[in-house]
Amino acid sequence: MRSRRKILFATVGALATVVAFAGCSATPTTAATNGKVSITVAGLIPGSTKEAVAAFNARVTAFEKANPNITLKSEEYQWTGPTFATQLAGGTLPDVFNVPFTDSKALIQKGQLADITSLVKALPYANKFNQNVLSEAENAGKIYGLPYGPYAMGLSYNRALFTKAGLDPNKPPTTWAEVEQDAKIISTKLPGVAATCR
């Protein structure tokens, strides 16, 4: 039997989650001679509610109806640092699973993710992915993952405090060096007022 390719879901620290195919593993694909394939998916985290299980099972049913040659088997799974590398190396991960997005580049470089460029480009919404997020699962023009659930981080500042310290609230800091500089100015001009960055 041919080697199994795994699908990888990843998440960029605090930025996003990605879906990608992991490279060859030790576990063979469950494929019958009639062309039918069975894959395992990490659909739910341990302890999911009955409602979450029912919603996921409904999606599985819809997928299998649209893809009659593919059978999905759901497994509970949650990424953990101490076990992930061992499970990946041992081929014991489900075919579809989650990892931190920050791991995707390293996995691509180690040859542990499969090239899914043609599959992604065949999607009717392929051109709608945020390229800034998708790039974390790309290498040399090839796609090894799909982002989902992205969100951005931001920095808030107190406009009134800026004004009191003589800073222009319409020109907030745009680099960490400027944040530090403005915090020092606020601290010097307004003793006793905490200028913290979070």
C-alpha cells in the first residue's frame, strides 16, 4: 500500500489556524481495491458537548454524501507540545489534525507536509484566502495548508493621556521603539501615571 498523507490543521500563535497535509507517515492509507478511501479526522477536542458532536456528525454526513468514495472516521484530538512530534513521527495522528500555526514552516522544511496546491486551486473560493495568512503555509510557490479562523492583534492607547503628556494622539506609535519612547515621555511628564503596554 502507498504511504498515507496526513492533513494538518495549524494555528499561528495568536494569529490563525491552518489546514495542511502532512507528509508521508508510517501508517498506510485505508483504501480498498474498489477505490474507496477511509480517513480519520480530528473533528472535536476531548470533552466536546453533545451539540458540538451532533453538529460535527452532520457535517461528516454531508461530506460523505457529496464524496461517496470517502468514509470519515472522527477522533477526539487536541494538540499538545509534548506529544505532537512523537505522534507525527510514529504515524499515530489522525489524518486531519491541529497544530500551532507557527509549526507549519518547520514541518514544510522537514518535508512533513504534502503539496496541496492543485487541490486548493481547484476550490471555487481559492482566490478568497487572505494571502498574508496563507503565506505561512506556503513555500516556493506551493501551498501546504489552508488557514482558518484568523484574527489580528492590536495595541490600544489612551488618547487623553497622550494629550496630557504633550504627545499627538493622532500620531500613535507604529513600532515597539516608538511605544517605548512614548511611554518614557508619559512617565517623565506625568509622574505617578502608569504607562503600560499590553
